[in-house]
Amino acid sequence: MLKSQIKGYAFQCFSCDEDFCKFEVLRKKDMEFIRTIRKTTILHERQQDMNKYDNPEIEQLRKMWEEFGDIPIDNDECIESDFYHWPKGTDRYEIWHWFDERCPNNLHDDLMFPEE
């Protein structure tokens, strides 16, 4: 490793020139603490990701709705994979409500059955 020449990155790999912001050296006794930090970080990042979509334009909503159609749903009406800021296991209707709250008219008229 050597100091990266790219601003904002700390190190660069000798073999592949990949840049890294940071790297970790883990010890078994630190693992629970690291898991807690990672979980907190993931939750924070998801919240930040959710904020990006607080006021999407209708075209962004249409794109997201179309992509949502490809997400598998289990027998309990929960998504089987992560979708944007929703983690696997989120109820389909929670996502529908999110879309409905952001549509200019409503989910039914704007995305499910738009007049063409």
C-alpha cells in the first residue's frame, strides 16, 4: 500500500491501483464492537439514501415503480431482496404507501394505471 494520489482517498494498492478510503485490522475480541459500528453505519446510510428520494420527480417515480415490478415478493407480501432504501423483508404495502404519498395524484392514477 502507498498513499493515494487521488484526493479523499488514503491508500492505493500496489498490485491493482485500487484506491481505498480506509482499511481495517480486526481482532476476534473486537468483532462485536465492529458489528455494532457497521450496523449503525448501514442504518445511517439507509436513512441518507431514503432522504435522496423524499421528493422525487414523477419520472423518477415511474422508473422506480417499473423496477419494483421485478422485485420478488414472498407469501407474506414482503420483498425478497433489497430495493433502493428498503431492506429485504419490507412489506410490499409499506412501499406502495411510500409511492402513493409522493405521486402528484395517487399511486393508482399516476403509476399503476396512468392514462396514456
